Amino acid sequence: MTSTYHIPVLLDEIISYLDPQPGQTFIDGTVGQGGHAQVILEHVIPGGRLLGIDKDPSNLEIAKERLASYSQSVVFVCDSYRNLKSIAKKYGISSVSGIILDLGFCSSQVDEAARGFSFQEEGPLDMRYNLEQDLTAQIIVNEWSEQELTEIFIRFGEEINAKQIARAIIQRRKQQPLETTIELAHLMTDLFPKKGRLHPATKIFQALRIAVNHELNDLIEVLPQAVELLASHGRLAVISFHSLEDRILKDFFKQKEKEQVIRKVTKSVVQANQKEKQKNHRARSAKLRVIEKL
């Protein structure tokens, strides 16, 4: 039995904006360890149900344990939310009252060194949400060209020193392959001794994680599917954690509002209050946007 679960961010705000009611159907496209899903299920029972999707099978196992008492009302699927529409169709869901996407990753993924997400812990350069996929961060840093590395560091990391970093990685791997998170982190600190709050490896690790897991492409693909699946007055709530994600959301919602398909429930981003930020450091960078289908 898991004693400590991942703490969901902006939980009160999510429930307030989605307003789940008995008998309704919801989709949690990033169910993780089931934090948001648990409270949604508490509100939609009796008669309601929830479809929980996640790329990470280890997270799904924890969610199944956490939500065992709701087993008759929840279905779990190990897949990417980019396949939202086909997954919903498979389970006989043609429209839903609400959808949530939490674009962050679980603290347990970062804390588990073997997953390779953290530059503060020694682990393999992996960074896969689903360990069954082939592409890893180690493959990217050791096999991709200088141009390809520069492009992902700029596009996914907004790193101003992208070309210099890509060149340094190429030179380093000529001597010996980069295999661990600490090796890559040390290369970054050798290039740029740490100054201020942000570690020199932060943006590079973000870029690699996004590239490995196709995060931005998945987000671009899921948004129109999510809007299509919503019933009239159904709501989509998305929590983002960096400007690249938020820009995609902002532009998509602006366009759909212009087409008179949706209305913005939150006129600007909703952020966690100071109390939550102090309790859960992940909440500091969380931004919530909510729309309603007309």
C-alpha cells in the first residue's frame, strides 16, 4: 500500500471550475496517481464515471490502488492523451461533462533516480514516461546531430546558449558517451558555473524530456479532440507548467473563441495561492486555464 501519494496541484480550483455532479462522465487525460480523479469521482457518484489515461504504467498502478473503492466507476488506460478520441470511442464515450489535463509530471518520477528526470540525482539518461518506448535522452545526446540538438534546446528549452551547449555535447561524446544525469549536469556547470536560482542544466533537461516524450506535439494534437468530446457547456481544464505549453493553450483557446466554439471561463491564468505554494513547491509554476464549450 502506498503511504504517500503525489499531491495534486490546484485541486480546489479544478473542482470549483469543473463542478462535477452525480451521473456525469469525466476524462482525466493525465490521471497520474489519481489525485484529481479521486475527488472528481467523489462528486460524480452515483451514476457517474471517469476515464483515466496516463503514459506511465507505474503511475497507473498507484492510481488503481488509490481508487480501488471506485473500481466500478473508473476505467484506466495506459496510453497518450494524444489518442483521446479513439480511446473514448473504444469505451463507448461520445461526449463528456469535463476533461482535465495536468501537464506536469509526478514528484515520484523525479524522485526515482532510475527514471533519469533529475539532474540532482545520479541515474541513467532516460526520461521516458513509458519505459516501453524506444527513444531515450541518452540516445538523443549521443546520436543526434549538433543541428538537431541545437534545435530542440532552442525550441523546447528556450536556451540562449543552445549552439554552444550542443557543440560541447558533441565534443564530450567523442571522448566518451554521456550515460548519466550527473555527467550531463556536470558538463552544464563546467560550461556555465551556477549563478542565481536556476541550475544551468534546467532548460536542457526540460528540452530533452519534452523531446523524448513528444509533449508539445501531444498537447497540440489533444486540444481539438478534447473540445470535440465535450458536451455543450462541458469544460476543459488544463494545468501547464512552462511558457511553451501555456502559449499553445493561449493561442488555441483564442482561435476557438474567435470561431465561437468555446468561451474562456478563466480570462487569464489561475495560479495557486501562497498557502499551496508553500505546501507544494510544484504549485509555484502551475497555471490553470479553463474553457467551456458553447
